[in-house]
Amino acid sequence: NTTWFDVQFHDNKQTKVKKPDELQNGMNVPNALINDEILNRIRGSMAGMALGDALGAHVEFRPHQYLLNNPVKDLESGGTWGLTKGQVSRLCFVYLFRI
């Protein structure tokens, strides 16, 4: 059941969306035990996403030939967004905080 993932509104006419801080007040502790193995897999996938983002951020939007000539081997700074070495992109934060 993922109804908690649906957009929530303040009224039945759906004119005003609830903000994240407003949603937190209505959240309840899950009534089932949390499976530690699944939770660890989720955490690992989130860490993997952030690491992959940091590794590839400096070559984002580069043509395929550039990647062939300059394969990613380590964390580097620069790229489209001028990130520092190891910094994740803004989009990575968006994905992590939507989860």
C-alpha cells in the first residue's frame, strides 16, 4: 500500500497541497516491524545513487566520444554545474529527499 506517496491536500476540492512539514504532523509509526535486510538494501541503493552521481557529475551531458576518450576513473571537480570533487548534483538531493 503506497497511498502515503500520493499528493495530499488540505481540502476536498484539492486546491491547496500540503507541504512536507504539514505532512509530518499526520505521520504515524508503521504498525508492522521493519525488515532490517530490506532497510539496509534501501540505504545501500541510496548511497550507490549518490556515489554514482558524484562520480559522473563532471561528465554529465558530455558526448559519448568524450567519455570514450576520458573514461571516469575517480572523483573529479568541474563539469556542467562546476561541482567540487565528490559533490553530488542538486538532482541527487531531490531524489533522496523525495524518498
